[in-house]
Amino acid sequence: MIRVAAVALALLLAACQQQPVSTDFTRPDQILKWRMSGKLGYRTEADGGSATFDWHQTPRQGEIQFSGPLGFGSAELRWDPGLAHLRTAKGEWQARTPGELAWHLTGFWLPVSALEYWSRGLVWPGAPAQSDRDQAGNLITLNQLGWQLQFDRYQPVGRVTLPHRIKAEQDGNRFTLLIRDWRPLP
């Protein structure tokens, strides 16, 4: 009986531990599933705010949990191909893309589909772009979808280097994505 309890306790403790970061990735474009958390700050001519976020991404689905003073207290943005859902304390909305729903959070079109790439230091393949890179090949600046982005901090995650802070501006709207924790998933 004691042996069974010890095995059960060991399994429970192992399940509670955080999964280690995979070091199998040698390029950011190999990371197709991840969890990341950090802070999103934004400013428009009429408004501004910030929130912490926890983003879980797979190749076909995404989910971002926001908490903080975005005007909603907390929010959950989920999407599958062709359908996105936003749930806040003030209501629920649906749209074809998560970017359409991000309008309810920030007051401007936040290109969530492109952020899936930008957050990994990649150019979004869905639109033309101009970019500058450093000697290591990391994006420093990117102009895409009318956004001017600056990638001014990177962090090592396993065997790849990923953005830590991204600043973006478009037509007087600005956002900063500060990624505190990156967890690529196998």
C-alpha cells in the first residue's frame, strides 16, 4: 500500500512540474506550437491600456487569455480557421478572424494572424514586407500591413533566439508586446 501511494505521489509531482523547453528547434519557423506570456500595451489617439497575456498556439488554433485594465478586466480570445470568439465581462462576439475581434479590446485592428509570425521574429507570409536584420539574421525592423515594427530585444530559448520586445506603430496607433516567457512545444 505504501509503495502504491509513493508511486502515485511521484506521478502527481511529475505531472505538476513545468515541461522543459524543447531544444530541438534550431530556427524560429520550426516552432509551430507554443505557450508564451507577457504584457501587451497599446495607445491610440483617444485611449490606451495594458494587460498581461497568456497565449497558447497550435498550427490551426489559438487562444489568448488577457487580464488587466483593458477596460474589460479579463478577456479570452480563441480562434480556429474561419471563426474567432471573444469573451469579456461586457459580452461575447464572433468574427471570421481574431484581428477583427481585437478591435473590441484595443479600438484598432490588431493583426493577430501576423503576430503569430512577428512574435517568433518572422515576416508574415500573407503580405509584402520590407525588413532589416542584424548580423545574426534577427529582424530589427519590419514594415508590413502598414505597421512599422521594431524588434529591439531578443532572448535565447533553447537553441533559438526569439523576440522579447516588439514595438509597433501604424497611423497613430501603437502597441508594445513584451514577451516574458517563451515555451515552444513539441
